[in-house]
Amino acid sequence: MSDNKVSRSLLHSRSVNCRGYRRSDGDWDIEGRLCDIKSFHMANPDRGGQIAAGEPVHDMTLTLTVDRGMHIKAVNAQIAYSPFIQCGSITTAFQQLVGLRLLPGFSRQLKALFSGTKGCTHLLELLPVISTTAYQTIWQSETGYEGDDPEVHGFLLNSCHALASDGEVVQTHWPEHADSYLG
């Protein structure tokens, strides 16, 4: 917690927003948006000499179309604002996500595909929150948890203390998976 006697000046604000949509074709669109804003004017030759205070430095959206099994069927990467003209040219590289699955091993695949100059740091930062938003969108409904894919259960089991395979949540909601994924 910050000391209340010390004054502060806001310099940078980052917002990350994710939304999950059910599509009429039975799939889902999971959309993540990252926006960075400075509270001061920032020199920038690629954007006409400066980026004005309050104007986005970054404003990027990544949308994954996924099926119930967490397979990525389509990708749409957009960069509305970036500090460099070259940033927008990387969006097509994210088509390499098509065919991957949002399950264990996904992060390793991302590193192999997009490490260093092969990707965009900011679009990559959206993928972990898009992944968890996909789960929240697809596997949870008004009636509770609708998970019926054993591979997805394997991903969720033991992923946190509440979902321990020998714990109360799993014993109550998925007794058929209790203790079956102990490491």
C-alpha cells in the first residue's frame, strides 16, 4: 500500500479488457484489447512528431475464434495505434495460432512461434488472459460448470489450490476426476 503522505503523478495507464461472445455458428469469439496511455506528450517521429497526452500509444485487439474443445479456428489481430509504423506488419504472423489448442503446452508453442522479432510483445501479452477468458466463456454458464472434456479437466485439475484433485471442489463437482491427476 502506498504511503498517503507521498504525492504521486500518474504517468502511464494500461487497460486490458477481454470479452467472450457466443457466435450463431456454435463457436465463440474471445476478444482481448490492450490500450496504453501516457499522461504527458511523448516525442514520436512515426506519429507526426509526438503522441499527445491521453492518446493511445498502443491500442491493439486480438480475437480468437475457438470451438468447445478450445481449438483455435480463426485469428484476427489488429493494431489501431502503435509507436512505430512497422508494428502493424506483424499482425499476419498471428495466423500461426490457427489449429493450436488453448491447453497445457500452449505457452511453449507461443514461445517457439513468436519469440524475439517473430512476434509482438503486446499482442502476446493478451494471449494468457484471452485463454482464461475462453474458459470462463465456454465452460461456465447460467447453470454452472459445463465441462465435459477430459482433456480440459486435466488442464484445470491441480491448476490452483481450489482445483486440487484431492480437494473438496473436485470431490463435489467432478468426483469421477478426483485424485486421477495427481502428480
